[in-house]
Amino acid sequence: MSTLKQADWELDFYSRPIIESDGKKRWELLIISSPDLSNSKPFKWEKRCPANEVNSLWLGQALKEALEEANKQGWEAPLRLRCWRTSMKSMVKRAAEELGLEIISSRRTYALVEWLSEREKNLYPNEDGYMAGPLAPPPVPILNQPIPLPEAVRGDAWSWASIPMGILQEAKEWPMEFNGLLPMGDVLNAELPIPGLRLFSKSRSLALAAWLGGLEPVRLVVERTQLLLEAGQDDRWLVTDLDQQTAIMAEKDLKNTRENGTGLQFIAVQSNPKKEFFDGFWMLRDVI
């Protein structure tokens, strides 16, 4: 029986704020395995790419090297490979498919975002050629208009709820079918309320959970009096319209967890509110 570890990979192939000795911007491939609930050390891999070789051929060879190195460290090939930059989607897809890797366009890349943030704060500023000072602002993303959830998967009812952070830490022990749980590490404030959405469907809760999992849910946001689910790479789904009071409360709850709870949120799917079983349960983070 194989003892190799396996996980999804999160990938970023892009330029960095460093000018190399040839006067061109540094390009890097960064790969990190999605964390599991054991809090074990992830697989990390990085490789610089010459600016004149930024193409799917170079990326494909680099991915092959990453697979070989992962195997030496006790990892199987990834189940899926997530890429969140729209501008690099086609190049990454070509390179990944040549190696038989499934590519998913998704911003559910929380480990990668944390690693990038750490490098941008502690690594790049200490290197020669770092582009200090004000940079040209990034282009403002064009937000897609939210699309109403299909009627078949809206469920029979919903509620806005919260779970104490200390209780949420026990989620891996809960009975559930589909899930997207995240490691939480040390909980500094067990009483901190983590907000989220509970969806109920008496006859279609399992189908609803399966559909939501395929969406790659990223985060919940409130815009005016609408509750939206951002998912995948740039999908935006209208979950429901809110009354003014509920919208204010939900927006306050989400702001509180951004400031005090590392942006944690959740979505739960059940057949009814009293049943102690989840057909689906996802942890989300508002960090992207």
C-alpha cells in the first residue's frame, strides 16, 4: 500500500516586484500543497523563469520537475491544480494538460495567498533590484454581475448564523458528506463568532451540497442589500436579497471576522435545522 501523501496544489506563475540584472522583471513559479487538517508541513516548490522564456513549454518542464521533487519528498501527483490569475489561465492549462493534471480556475488558494503575502513582506524587499517606492496601481478588476442561484439548488430556506471559533475548530469530527474544511491552527479567541450561511433543503440537500462544492466557494460578501457568494475564478452568485437590518448585521459580522478571525466564514447545507448531519460544510476565508 502506498504511503505517499497527496493533496491539491495551488500555483502562481507571475512576475515579481524585482528587476533582475538584465533589466527585466523577475518571473517565478510558486507551488504549495493545499493544507490538510493534520497541520503537517506542506509541499513547497519555487523556480525562477527567464523573462524571455515565459511560455507553456517552460512551465510544463518546470511542473515536471516539481512532480519529480514532490515524489522524492513523499508526495503523489496532485489531485487537482488550482490557478487564480485570469491572465495566466490559458498558459497554465496548456502546460498542466500535457502532464495529465486537472486544472481548476479558482481563488480558493488560501495557502498560496498567505505564502505570497509573506514573501512580499519579508523576502522581496531585501533583494537587489526590489522596486521600492510607489508602483503603478494594479488594474481595477471588473466584477461580474451576480447571477441568481439556479432555482433547483436554492433550497427551501436559509438563515444567517454564527459558530464560536472554538466550536468550529472541532468541525473535522462532525458527520458530513461534502466538505471543504481548513486547518485553523491555534485559536486565540474561542468565543469569537464566525459568521456563515445555513442552507436547508428537505429533498435536495445532498444535490445542493454537491453543486456548491463544484463551484469552488471562496467568500461571502454583502453588497447593498444582497448576499453574494464569490466562487471559482471570477464567478459571483446572488444567494438572496436581504432586508436592510439583516444586511447591516451580516456586513458587520463579516467585517468583524476579517479584522479578528483571519477572515473565516462558513457555508452549511442540511436537510433541516435540527438534524445533526451536514450534507455539505465549507470553511471560507475573506483574504482575496
